[in-house]
Amino acid sequence: MMADASSPVSPRSNSKCRRESSASLAKSKSSDEAKELSKQKYDSPFDASLIAARKRSQQERLWDIFTAYALQISSEDPTRIRIANVVKLLQDCGIIEGDNTEEAKMIEKEVAIVCEAFLKAHPMDRDSSKKLDFTAFLALLLHFAKMSGDRDPSRAYDSLVRTCLEKQQKSRNRVAVTEELQDCKKVLLIFEEPLTKIFMFYAAQSHSKLEKIDPKMAQFCPPHMSYAEAVAFGRKYGIIAHGVLTTTEFASIYIDSLPKAPATEYDRVLTYTAFCEMLVRLSKKTCLDINLPADRNLKGLLQVMWLALASSSPRALKITDVLKSDRVDVTKHFLIHFEKYWKKERYECELFRRSVNTSARRIGHGPAAIPTTASDAPPFEPGSATSAKNQNAAAQSKYSIITYP
């Protein structure tokens, strides 16, 4: 008899098949769970927030590098960077060669051509002098990343940014003034009305000019003071004058006063809050006596501003003058407010006494600049003949200013 070809499988063989099948199912299930877990981990809001925080940190460090190179030409806007400085930045980061070989020079020229082409293709991101703001600079880096040949431009961009951050040593250190701002809170609150008027005057000028250059940015930016208008403010109110501060020092303080890690680049502008911080930073910079409290330094800066306005005799201008009415209104308001505060607080003042030390050009620096008692200070009232005479002298010389009770 022939053996039955379909004889039943032995129990041992059947058990082995079941074990293999069970192991296969378990392995498949484990693989599916791992994929799901990986997906959940990737999709986790916490994980996403960490990625976003890392990118914000990278962008903030990139901003510091950007401003460090923009500030290399101190007399220009530190919020914009020239093409030549972009090329220098990329060379210092090792992204393009920076030696004097013919090949390196050719690459440098090609990069400059790409920058030029980018500016022409993005007319709203440039001004007439071929400079890029930070938003345009980021877009330019993305443009370079797309040219790299990588299938994933986002990955190429991240790699480019990391290279900039790892190899770059020229980032700027921003000094915090949290305590000083708290100490100056009362003074800033008292002067809030005239300071707001000053800020809004220059903010209106900034907005008007920005509308012509970049309508989109003008639409989305909050009221702010541009660098050009901030410099105009500094000159008008005697801060960038008579050896008080140089334009380079003022530019650095302006940059440091801008919001740190803003939600969008439209918010990286000098708002009123940032303007108040700038005043505190300016007062700290102009006073070299580290023992003086922050609010006292700020009062000194406000008196410098008052002195600059009083010496230009804004009262002699006609309020009805259409071209100057807004400016006169603002300056006159500040003068009146300061003089009322002056009398109320019974300020002591030692103005226009030359410091023996020729380097004592800033507020409160040098022993000869500060009276020791109230009797040492000459009789002085705002608006008096004495003050007018002293104001004229101030326009021609560098002086150390003021002490307060």
C-alpha cells in the first residue's frame, strides 16, 4: 500500500509553526509600535517646541553675527549689511575661500554677482545703496542653500547656518540692563508723556520713509524709530554731540536695545519700550562713574537733552510754521515738562565747569565736574540770562554735567 501523501503533521511540527507565526506577528507588531512611537515622538508638541526654540536661538546668534559685520562701517545703518560685508562674513565662516588665489577671487566675484541678482529680484528688500536687512540676509542664505544641489533645501539651509555659527567668532555680547530699567522705572513714568511725544514724532518719520522702501514691512511693523531717525534724535537732543557719544557707540546701543528673540523679524524694531531701554543704556554709557545709581544717570541724560534744546532756542521759532510746527511742539513740551520737574525736585546743578582731566567728556566723570555741596553750585534757573549764556558756551565746548540730591 502506498503511503498517504496527505498524512497529518506531527504535534511537534505544528507547535513549531505556531511559535514561528507568533514570533513573526510579535516582531511585526513591535515594528509597527516603534514606528507609531517614533511618529508620536516626532509629532509631539514638546518636541516641536524644542526644535522651534533651537531655531530661534540659532537665528538670534546669526543676528549677532550679522550686526557685528554691519557695524564694521560705523557711520551707516547697523541694521543693514553691504554685499562686500556679506562676502567677508561667508569667507570668515569658511563657506567660501578667503585666500588671495585666482580661484578664490573668482568665487568671491561670483558670490557678489549672486547677491546683486538677488537684490534685483527682491526690490522691496533693498535700498538704493545695495544693502540687505536681516530678513533679506536670511532669504539670501536660503537662496545659497538651494544652489548647493542638496535635494532638501531646508536641510542645506540648516547646515549652512550651523557652519556660520560654528566657525564664526565675531558675534557681539549684549549686556543686560534689567536692574537699571527697574531702578529707572519711576523717572521714565514721570517723563512718559514728553518721551512718548518725542518717540511718536520720529516714529511717524520712520513709517513715512519705510512705506516708500518696503510697504509690506511698513504694514506689519509696530510703531518704531528707525536707525536713521534715532541718529536724528541723538543729534537734535545733544547725545551725539560735544564728545558725549560717538556715532559708533550710539549704533551699538541702538542694536542692543532692539527686542531680543522677537516672534517675527517685523518685531525686531525700536518700539517705545525699546526706546526707553535705549535711553537707560545711553545714560549708563555716558556716565563713567559706576557708583552712581541708574536713575541718577538717567536724570543727567535728560538734562543733557534739555540743555541741547534750550541752547537751540526753540521758543524763538513760530509754532505756526507748517514745516516745523510738529517738531517745535514736541521739543517745547519736553522743555516745559523738564523745567517743572527741575523746580519740583530742587535739582542741584554744576554746569559748564571744565574738567581738569581732558578725557572727562561724559556725564559725571572727573572730580572737578561734581559739586560737593549745594552752596558750590552757581545760581541757575532754566530760562534765565545765566542759563542762556551758559547754553551758548555749551555749544562750543565739551563739559561734564550735573549732580542731583
